Amino acid sequence: MRDYLSSQIIAALESMGGAPDAFEVDFQQTNNPDHGDLATNAALQLARHFKKSPRAIADELAAKIDLDPSRISAVEVAGPGFLNFRFAAAHLSTALRGMLDAGPSFGRVDPTGKTAIVEFVSANPTGPLTVGHGRNAVLGDTIATLLESQGFTVTREYYFNDAGRQMRVLGESVRAQYQALVDPSHGRKTIEAAGGERLDVPESFPEDGYQGDYILEIADALKERSGDALLAGDDVDVFKNAAQERILEDIAFTLERMGIRMDSFFNERSVYESNAVWDIVEELRRKDLAYDKDGAVWFRTTAFGKDQDTVLVKSSGEPTYRLPDIAYHIDKLSRGFDRIVDVFGADHIATFPDVLSGVQAMGHSTDGIQVVIYQFVTLVRGGEPVKMSTRKATYVTLDDLMDEVGEDVTRFFFLMRSPNTHLEFDLDLAKEASEKNPVFYLQYAHARIASILRKAEEVGFSLSDDAPLELLVHDAEENLIKEMMRYPAVLARAAESFEPHRLANYLREVAVAFTQFYGNCRIIGESPELASARMLLARAAQGVLAGGLGLLGISAPDKM
């Protein structure tokens, strides 16, 4: 409808002398049904161009625009120059028939041949996925699914760091616990953990080591497998590798619980083995964009508008994460994706521009790279925050959260707010099985429709797929149809903006519209034609709810 109205307005403007070349007609859904169904402020935008008042331009457009009465019943000028359009009843029945004919493909775009890679989670394999990682995981997976709904072929990729200092500390942590298990005489010491708690650890335990129970479990497994044989040398790699393998297995299991499967894993070590990181340093030096100072290698980010330059390689010889990230993004660009999407936490706000600058400095365009920044998560129980920590012994894993509230609720709560906003995950609300719980409300609406269809079958009602949909003229019926007509546009906008919460919020509007329809429009007991038409309307609503929940990775139960 927006495309149709836009073409008709542009045609009318041509008869008025034409609009500027870059002009596009923008539409908004009206907040008040009395003001029609769609509105445009085109006349206000064109006032300077035509050197007329917006109201005069709107009046002229309303008189000249050629509209099909089977699609638009009225066009009205409102306020300072808005054009309001009302959908014709015939258009609503035609739109509903199209939804029913499309079935599960309604709202989706056919394959376009375009490709995208979405990199998300990318947690270092140093411990279980925490609640903080969970928002990243669900957000990235749903962005990928939304892009697929718009015709993209999408690769989901996990980038993991197995080459940095954190991995070395992980190996040292496991080795210390292993040594204590195989040698009871090994000394002990006390260190301070999160919240001031004092922990008893092996004497060789690194000062900033990983303290979770999983470290002890890995060490115990090594003892069972190898006895004390691993103490013969000082090589920490065997401990690091064992920990990495076990933790990656656990991460994959957790993601699968969430319905997430990665298509590829990118190993950070590969950009060192290929010498890509050091080639970048040399190329930046050649371009006078890297230099030595205080024993470190600096990237001249001031050349890209930053206030100060940035360290690429520390004085210890260890690169900062920016350097392998530059190499990784160049690798992604070499694979020819049309769109490259990175999902990062808020701690990357100040640093990811350096990576993009490095990619540009190496002669690559960053136009296809899009970064989604999400704010962090606070678990709340009884109005009080629940503490989380990755390295310390007191943290909440993503598995813990799913055990408590379930996979569906976990996914939905991570998605129901804009990524740009801090998320307070209310555990009490998440566990409540009532309409106060937003995911329960949506699933219950779907289950209610399934119940209606079952009940109709039980009483012997024969549903006709050819029912006269033009009988659906009640306000509640028309409002539900109009709400469902928005579905394709909502999917497109959510995919383009990388904001899955738009779909989550929209589905609630569909559920509300269905509830109002169900409360005002009886099905069983009406004439067979009207009952069938209303049943088809309910079936279409069920399809939109099921399709939308599916894109969010959430089940649509038939019974609750």
C-alpha cells in the first residue's frame, strides 16, 4: 500500500511541476483511527520547493491524486498539511485473502541472492556463557533470522580468542588446581574474590586466575585421564587446550539449548599463523600510520579524527585486541559478503572505530560493515540486582537462567527491549505464568486460537476456505486485519535497523487486536458464511503470531 500510494503521489506531483529528484514520500501509521490509516507529511516537506503553504500543496495533491476506490476509500487534508488515507473495505478483504494464500511465507521476501555474515557471542573460551553473553547470543541469532526473512543467505559466525593473555591465565588456573589434586602437599593461599569473599586456592594459582567450579572439574578430568604425568614439564598449553576444548563444548551445548547453531567458527590464532597481523603492522608503518613509542607500537588514529593515537602492540610485544580484529575483518571482507554485522557489548563503543579505521587504512571500504551495540543486562530478583562475574566464583551462567525461567522466556526477555537500552531482567516477572508475562501473553493468544479451531471441529463446524471475507466489517475485525497488514513492513524495518524488539512489540499489538476481536465477534452461532470468515481471520492471526514468534526463536504452543 505504501508503494502504491507513493507512486500515485509522485505522479500527482509531476502534474504540479515535479518534486526534487531525491524526494521520497514517507508514511506513518496514524495514532487515531479517526484520522485514517496512513498519513504523509509530503506537503510540509515540499513547501520550500513549491514556494506555497503546506496546506495549499496538500489541497492540490488531494484533488489531483488518482486513487483506486477499491483500495482507498478517502483522502483527507488535516492540520497544517497532512494527507490522511483510509483503506477501503474491499482492500482489507483482499489483503486478508493474500495473507491466507501466502501461509507461512507471509511477510517474508524471496531469496535475493545477497549474503550476510553475523558475528556474535564471540566469548573467549575461558568459562561458561553468562547472562551478559546471553543477550549478545539471542540478539545476534535473531538479527540473522530477520535478515533471512528478507531474502539474505546468512552465515552465523563465532570468533574466539585462543591466542591472548586470558587463555594463558586460564591454562595456569587449571594447572594450579591440577597440581593441588595430584600433590596433596602442594601449598595453599587465600585470595579475595568478588564481594570481598576470601577463597582458598593452590599456592601456584595466578593472581587474576579463573575461580569457578568448572576449573576444578577440568583439572579433575585431567587427573583421571593422566594421573600426575602432566606435572613433568612447565608447558601450560596442555592445560589451556584441555580447558578450551571442554569450555567450547559447554558453550556449544548452551547455545543449542537456546536454539542457536553456528555455521562457522573463526580461530583468532589463524591470523597469527598466517602472519596477517604482522603484515598489517608493516603496511601501517609503510603508510606512516604506525610508529614506535615507549617500547610499544602505536596506530596513528589521529589521522582518522581521533583525539589521540592508539596502542596496537604493547611494550610486552603482545598485540591489543584491535590488531587481530583488523585482520579478522579484512578476512571477512575477502569472503565477499554483501553485509557484515558485528554484535558488540557497550564496552566496544570507544574501540570498534579503531578497528574500522585500521581496515580503511589497509585500503578496504567499510561501507558494508555494520556494528550493533547493545547495553548490558542486570538480573533483578525481588527488586534487588543479582551479582554476576565471569572470572570469580560468584556468577550466573546462561544455563542457570534457562533452568530457572525456561528457554522461551529467556530469549524473549533479551529481545523485548531496544539493544540501545540497559536491560533489567526481572526474574519474578519471567517466572509468572500470567498475562503480565509478555511472552506468556503472546503464546496464550496463539494457544487460544488453536483451541477455537479445535472446538469448531469438535462441534462439526465445516470451515470454508472460500468464505466471503467482505463480511468482516466490524471495527474489531478491520482493526485486526489492518494490524496484520503491517507485518511485512515491521519485519523489513526490524531487519534493516537490527532491532528485533520492534517485532516483539508488534506481536503484542496483534495479540491485543485479536483479543478485542474475540471479545466482540462471536464465531460459533453466527451464519455459516460469517462464522467461516471469522474463522479464517483467526487462522491468519494465528499464522502471524506463529511466524513472528518463530523468527524470535520462541515456540508457539497449541495448548497451555
